[in-house]
Amino acid sequence: MDLGYWLPLFFAGAMGLALLIYVVLDGYDLGIGMLLPFASDQEKDVMVAAIGPFWDANETWIVLGVGILLIAFPQAHGIVLTSLYLPVTIMLMGLILRGVSFDFRVKAGDQHKAMWNRLFAIGSLVASVCQGWMLGAYVTGLTGDTTSTLFAVLIGLALPALYIMLGAAWLLIKTEGELFRKAAHWGRLAVWPMGGFLLLVSIATPLVSETIAAKWFTLPNAIGLMPIPIATGLAYAGLIWIFNSRQILDNGYGWLAFLALIVICVLASIGLAYSLFPDVVLGQLSIWDAASATESLLFTFWGAVIALPMILGYTFYIYRVFRGKATHLSYE
């Protein structure tokens, strides 16, 4: 077995999986943060409680993804973080603001609670926009030209729309009563902007990258790839149907909306992976060119084989323990 070939593939897959899980899991709690201003004071407490047991663990996945980039692909890590220094810094500031606000909104007293709620929402929005900006810049090969910047702006708007949808769908799982009805309303409003951005991104991506366009629109590739946009369109249509069906929502099947969004995220990730492969930085470095020495990767591989199942197991465990409807968050 050629370890020099297979180990970089393993770590590229592990990194992609970690970032996909992060988008889904931390995406919904960032989305709930952005929805916070539209709820009543009592509903805000329940919304925070709906993410309270999970949100720290959700952020583990981005740490894992960036950690793999650093250890397995150090050359790419240097290029990516140097090019994205500003949005990474602002994103981290937003995530820190969320963490501080999460605790202080309860501990600082009622007179300051509204301020910390607003800061929690601002931190969520800032982190979401920055993540979208970074993704857009990365997809265009970190060129930094006008086209790349405009595309980054587009993804910077699209990703928060997806996160808001994930947040609304998560609230359908975790809440009931008036807040449940509000979550359904928020989802019905947000599904159209999300769909519009999804369409624009699909159109713009091959326009901003000749490499990606060649992969998607040459035969026989175009025929073989058709199931991805078709399945995405069906999942999106199902999402609209679910949010507009009183029968589905009232009978406890709101979780189907979250499942449909997971399908969309997975399909988008498969499309992105196909578009970029075999490069870890489009047009600059392949995963083999950027990889650490085979000996280093082999040593790290055994750590990943132990750590990744443990993180997955812990994630499943906490979601099982804290399943069911959320109640008022209390530190007493």
C-alpha cells in the first residue's frame, strides 16, 4: 500500500467531514442566535436553552478541521490563514462575543440581559458572515481579485441564510407552542432567500472558476453529476412543503425539515469536494504537494483513529442525553 498516496486522502476526507459536521451543528446554533431578536424575552430563554447543552461541543468540529489542516497540510494552512487573516480574526471575535454573551445574559442581571441578547445575536451574525466570506474566497483559490471578492460577498450572505434555516428547523425539534409556530413562520420566510442564494451560488461558481466549470460542464461528467443538482432541488422542494404543511408540523414531523437541510448540506459538500479535488488550495497546491511527510502523517493517523470516534461518540451521547423539548435555561 502506498501510504504517501492514501494518507493525504484520509486526512482530506477527515477534514472535509469535520467541517461538514460543523456547518450543520454549529450552523443551527448560529442561526438561532441570529433569530434571537425576533422572539419575546421568555422565548429567548428557551431558544438559548435549545442550544445550551450542545453549542460548545458543536464548535469542536471547526477546531478539528483546522487542526487537521495545520498538521496534515502545513503548506496549505500557511497559505489559507495568511490570505484569510482578517476574516478569521473577525470571526473569532464574533465567536468570543457569543461565548461571553451566552453566560453574561443570565449572570449579569435582568437590567443588562437585553444588551447581552443583542450582542449574542451580533456575534452570531458576524461569525456567520465571516465564515461565508472565507468559504467564497477559498473556492476561488484565494486570488483576492474583484471577482473573488464579489463571490465572497455572495457566500457571505448565503451562509447566514442557510444557518437561519437550520436554526428554525432545530427549533421545530426542540420547542412547542407559540415559539414552535414562530419557528415555522421564520422558516417559511427564510426558505426563499436561502433558495435564491443557493441558485445564485450554483450559477456563479462555474463563472468565477474555469477549472470548476470544466469539471462540471464537460461530457460525460455533466451527465454523471446531474443527480447532485436534481437531488438538491428535490430536497429544497421538500423543505418548502414541510414548512408550509400544518399536518406535518402539527403531527411532530418537523424534524424532517432539519433532515432536508442536512441532505442539502451533504450534497453541497460533495459538489464542493468534486470541484476542488485534488487541490487543497485551488490552482496552487494538491493534497499530496501540501501534505506533511509520510512518517508524520502515519503517526498522526493513529491519533486521528482514536480521537475521531471519541468525538463522534461524545456528540451522539450528548444529543441523546439532552433529547426532547427545551425548557427555560437556568444556572441554579
